[in-house]
Amino acid sequence: MQKLAIITGAGSGIGRATAVLFHQHQWEVFLVGRNIDHLQETQKVCGTGTAIHYKTCDISKESEIRSLVTVVERLKFDTLCLVNNAGVYKADSPESDFETWREHFAINFFGAVQLTQALLPLMTHGKNNSIVNVSSTLGLKPIAQASAYSASKAAMNSWTQSLALALGNQGIRVNAVCPGFVDTPIHDFHSQPPHQKSETLKKLGPMQPLG
């Protein structure tokens, strides 16, 4: 059985780690992101084995989603898993301009919705097809400095539940995972000098249930 995992935001962080894990379990992987160099680096990290495909795509742009789906349609697979992982995180305040909100929802939520809708016709055949939305604990318990991000992830959580109910009778599983703070390039502290980063992580520790 040929299994294909399409992973957005696959150029770094959680997306890259997810791609490596699927590849280790003998899935073909399709890496999606906005930076070709980062996607090629993920391809190298995955190593040899099952096929690795990649294509640049800004999921906030419908034309680029259509181009991506055209490529996916040419591939042969029995099982498809879509991992909606691409996201943006920027601290904000009540005075932040509307563009901050527009960017968060365009990528974190509407991009995932558009890509999912475009790929659903390819999930009507085969078995064990699934959708995994990478959300955030901030979608469950927001913080003041990330209202746009938190709201976009809350929308993703609600949509995940609705989509699971709508697609369950077609045998398509839909779930979300809600990580806490993860040391990835999406956060500014990821690239801080070692001493400063260590202090930042100490401050973030109490926000995690396990410290």
C-alpha cells in the first residue's frame, strides 16, 4: 500500500520533524513550504528510502494551492494524510494594526481550510485517510500578547471538530494537536544568543505543566 503524507510548513521546526517521522515509518512525504532551500534541507535530513517530493507554496494564495494540487494529483497513493502545520506567530497588542490579524488568519486558518478543501476529492478513495491540524495550547487558553494567533488557533480547533463530524461517515479522520511553546524558528527566542535564550526558557518554564 502506497501512503503519502503532505506536510505544510515542512521547511523547519515541527513540520520538518513530522516529515522525518513519517519518512522513518516508510511513508512517501510531500514537503510544502515557502522557502525552497529549507525544503531541500528537510529532504536531506529525511535521508534515503521512500520517495520525497517537495514544492514551494504560499497557502494564503489560492493560485499556488491549485498548482500544488495539480502536482499531487499526478502521484500514485492509496492512503493520504494531510498535516496542516504551516503557521505564523507574531506578538501583538490591542493596538496592533489589522494587517497582523489578517496575516495570522490567512496562514494559520484560511490557508489550512483552502488546502484541505482542495485535497478532499483525493481522499474519497482508499482507506485510512486523515487530516491532522497542528494547532496550539493558545487556541485553548490565550495570552494577552498573542490575541491574533490565539484566535486563529481557536478557530482551527472549532473547525477541526466540525470537519471530523462532517467527514467521519466517509472514513476520514480529522484531529488537532495543541503543542505548548516549542523551540522552533517561529519564535524569536529560537535564534537568541545561548545565555539570553537560556534565561528566556527559564521564564517560559512555569507556563508548561511539566515545567
